Amino acid sequence: MSWDTIEGHESIVTAFRNAARRQRLGQAYLFVGPEGVGKHLFAGELAKTLLCENLDETFTACGRCSSCHLVSVDTHPDLIRVARDEDKINLTIGRMRELLGRLGLKAARNGRKVVIIDNVDDFNTEAANSFLKALEEPAALTTFVLIGGGSIETQLETIVSRCQVIRFAPLSPALLGDMLQRAGVADGVKRDRLIRLSGGSIGRALALRDDSLGEFRTTLLQGLAEVSPDFVRLAADWSKFVGDAGKEASKKRRRATMVIRLLLEMLESALRFSLPDATFDEDPSPEQETLRGLGERLGTETLIACLDRCLEAGVHVDRLVQLDVVLEALMDALGQKWRGG
């Protein structure tokens, strides 16, 4: 029952079931893969299964016992969640000391504990060293689930070497389309655009359906289509759009990331139109005409350089570099490339 909520990662569910049947479940797992594809949901369902009081032979939580209920409402005393503080750029030693203190306490219910640690890309050195001993010598019936980003290359080698790495792939376009339709995105053209922009992430696709993002996309495209784009103004518009997300830093970063994806989409389309074998619709839309003009004006080499710079900015946003600095630096770099610098 509990695994029914997991979509697109059935092979991983099967792998855990097989490991449970052979009594080969590990004590430490590292989940890596794109943001918004289901890593956190999977971690929660795994915790529910491990803590279930009526676990069956198929390694499926009953969904009815008190432990299942407590996990569902995130109040189970033996499920420990750790994440970076909103105002911090790292998982701190203070967070790790809290975790180690709770690990030293006896389990409250059936003797098992599950620890889910988010933002493991962001361990600082002191916190990582503090955590390693618990990871090297885990208490009996304690399972660690570490949730990272898209690649193990961003993880500390000392942590990777002590975990079983579980790789989550992007969701398929067909599944994304079905999920978006269930989420209320009835317009097929809009669904196709969200799928294209999402990078296989339902979380990103749902964030992109925000109408204000579509409006800003129009502003951005119109600004880039000018003969001499005003990148200072575009940077200010972008900064305001990001600030309109509210005070929460994570929401601002999500907006900044969404705009970078919009930029990447536009530049990739322009790049296709810049190639010698490019094909065009017999009756192109105004947007296609604009992107075709960008492709022909900037050329393949400049567009590739711009794409590389946008990807670099996306990494800086993920690594919690100050947003205003990232946005201004990106727009300044694009301005230089636009002018042939």
C-alpha cells in the first residue's frame, strides 16, 4: 500500500523489496538525482515501511498502525529528520550535535530508528567529521537515509564510501504529462512546455506553471529580442521578480532557478535556429520568429558560450551564492557576449 505513492521509481522499490527478502538491507543510503523527482517522498515511504508495526513479507507498510500514522504526520519519535537551517549555507555542527544526542537515546517504540538527512551536499567540514563516527559505527536497527543533489561528485568522498548510493532518474515525459494533468494542468500546449522545461522533475514542472513566471518569460524574451538589450534593466527586473517570491530564501532561489531554466530554453531554441540545417515552420509563431532572429544574429558559438554561462549560474544558485551577485554577474556576462566580448 505505502509504495503506491511512488511513481517512476518502481525498480528502486523492487530493489529494496529484494534486499529485505534476502535480509540484506543496508544501514546507510545516499539518494542522488535531480531535485523534485521524488527522493524525499521515497525517503518518507521507506521510513514508514521500516517503522511499521505490521510489516508484511512484501516489505510494504500496512498504513493503518499507529507507527504508520505517526510517520505520515511527521511526529514519530523514532524518525529523526535533519536539514540545513533556512538562514545557513551549510549543515552545521550544531545540527549534528542535536542528531548525535537523539541517537544516544533509546528508541521509543519498536527499537528501530530512521534518520533522514537533507542537504547532505552542504555539510561543513566540522559537521561532516562529527557525523562520520555515527555513520561508521551505526547503532543496531538504525537506518540512515541521506538526500543529496544530482550527483555524487558534490558529496564528500568519506560519506559516499560509507553509503549504498541509490540513483533517482528524471521522470519520463509520459509520466510527467499524466502527473500534470492530474494536478489540474488541462492545457496540452502548456503541459508540453512544462515537460520540456522541467528536466524530468515534477516539482520543477509544478513550480513553472505559476502564471507570473509565464509573464516574466514574455518580458525576458522581449528584452533579449531588442537590437541592444538593456541587461542592467533585465537584471533589475529579474531581481524584483525573485524578491516578489517573499522573504523565504528557498522560494527566492527556486524562482531564480526557474528563470535560469527559461533562459536555457530560449537560448537552446535560438541555437537550433542558428544551425545550418535548421528547419522552420511554414507559418511560424511570433515567438519562433523572435528566437530565429536571435539565433541568426548571435550565431552558434556565442549561443553556446551563453548557455555555458547560464549553467554556471545555476550551479552558483544551488551552492547558495548570494542571489543578487549571481543575477547581476550573469546578466553582465550575457551582455558582454551579446556585444561580442
